[in-house]
Amino acid sequence: MFEQATTRKRDYYEVLNVSRNASVEDIKKAYRSLALQYHPDRNPGNKEAEEKFKEAAEAYEVLRDSEKRNLYDRFGHEGIKGVGFTGFEDIFSHFGDIFENFFDFGFGDRRSRTSYHRGNNISYEMKISFMDAALGKEEEIKIDKWENCVTCNGSGMEPGTSPQVCSACNGKGVISQAHGFFSIRTTCSQCRGEGRMITSFCKDCGGKGRIKKVKNLKIKIPAGVDTGFRLKIPGEGDPGERGGPPGDMYIIFQVAPHEFFEREGEHIFCRIPISFTQAALGAQIEVPTLKGTEKIQISEGTQTDSVFRLKGKGLPHIRGYGYGDQVIQVVLKTPTNLTDRQKELLKEFAGMDSKPSKKKKKSKLFGKK
């Protein structure tokens, strides 16, 4: 009896392509996939797709409900007649968010949804000296940036006025469009889903709710920054729309080179000239550092390009603790503009250096003298 009455309807499990013992979650996933595939907005004018969309919605409405599903499993399509089939309006109330994300339309009053928007982040390139980067410094900058209009407090409306109800959607923020026996609600294009429109704009900002201003900001440069380092200044970006929070500002540093020091990470390098006599006889010399001078001892017979290291005299670790080192390379400086006496002494030294020693050493080999 029931089979004859239901020969024109497909089995609901077959419609959703799930087994008869499928879980509610499996049924929900299957319906979501079919709904997105056959939705009328994706298939305009396609009657077959529209029928499959309706068929899937009807199957889901029954199988998601344990009482209706039990009746359907026992008696088929006839078993669910007269048990309060709620139809497609109820189904859409459960999946409005899915359709809105994929097709940009919703199923509720838009005014109930918060439409605040966080402001954009902005960036500022800051050029600093090598020493300011090494030691840190507080510096004031001037920057053109958006600020909330003080006249309208960011609303964009002329003070003393109020927004008017949108005539296109009657304040709902959405417009309903009929598609067969069900309707789809889309965002009102006139008020952009707000439901209200500004009719009297603020004269100072022209309705934008914000204006460009020159602002002075004190920036604390961290010691140890390098070119490309980004410093975040929270809340100093563009103001948010409709009262939303502001974005952030990012200071991007460009560090100028130094005439004496070179940098590699947290370490600094420098080249110090020394005289021939200092290299030959040894000497104590003063070396410039980031914070004054330090004395280092040059050993006798030091060769050109020899390297000395001052521990902890480099740059601070910007993301940690401690300091790098200062590496010193000594370079032998050849004397110029010598006096006659200096030349004679050097020639004498060169001659002594080239003569073989007159002293004969006793050979221990075979006892020879």
C-alpha cells in the first residue's frame, strides 16, 4: 500500500547518497555539499538543479529529525505525512551562514549583526644613524595619518542629525527575492546592509568620519636595531570604521653606514693602523668603541691584519640578552716623509738583518765542532 503511493519520490537516503545507518553529522555534511552544488544562485535558470536543491532540502529536513526519521524508516514517505514538516524556511534558518559565506546573501535582519571594522595598519620608514641604532634613542617624528573627525566623533553625520531609514529595504538591511516557493534575502545595495542612511553629512569630514592630520609621535628606538627591523606601535594605525578599533603602526628602520665601524649581526668590526715600531716592539694603544675608548696590548712582532677581540663591546642582542663583540684588525702603516737619519737607521737595520750570524754553533751530530 505504501510502496504504490511513494513510487514517484526517490528514497531520501539515496537523495543524500548516505547509508541508512548514517549519523546526523554525515547527513548534515551530505546535505551541505548538495545544497552548495545545486543552489539556484549558482545555477540560474536551471530547473533541474532547482528541483535537486528542493529534493535535498526535503530529505535533510526529515532525516535530521529523529522522530521523522524513525517514521520514515518504518513506513516510507507516507509515514511522515501530517507530522509537522516545517519546510524550507526552517532549513534555511540552520544554514544561512553557509550560504552567506559562499554566495554573499543571508537569511536574517542584517542590523542584528555587528559591522564594526578594524582600521588598517600603516607603516613609516625611519632613517637613523648607526650610533642611534647601536645605543638606542627617543626621537619625535611627524606623520600624516587619518584621525577620527572630532566634529562628528567618527559618525560622518552632521552634529544634531540622525540617519534615516533606508527606503529600499525599509530598514531591514536585506531585500527578499522570490525563487519559486521559497525566497532568498540579499544585502541591500543602497544602504549596504545597515538599514539606515546618512542624509546630512558632516561638513568637516564630508561624511567620511575621519580626516588627515599631522601627528607628532615619540618613538623609542631600541638599542641594537638593524635595517629592516619593524617596531610595532599599537593603536596608531588608521581609525576603525563605525567605531571599530584602530589598526597599528609599524616603524621600519633604515640604518645609515658608519665611517669607522662595520656591523655583522651583534658584532662590530674596525681596522686600526699601527706603526712599524709598535708592531715590532709591542705597544699599548687606545681603540675607539661604541662607548668611549678601550686599551689593548699589541705584542712584539705583531703582523699586519692580526685580529684582536674585545668581549661584550659590540651591539646588544635585540631579541635576547647580552652583547656581541668588537673585532679589531690591526694594519701596519708604512712610514712616509722619512728624515735622512731615519733612512740611515733603516738601512743599517736592513743590513744587519741580511748578514748571517758570525757565531758558529757546535754540531751535536757525530761530535763535530
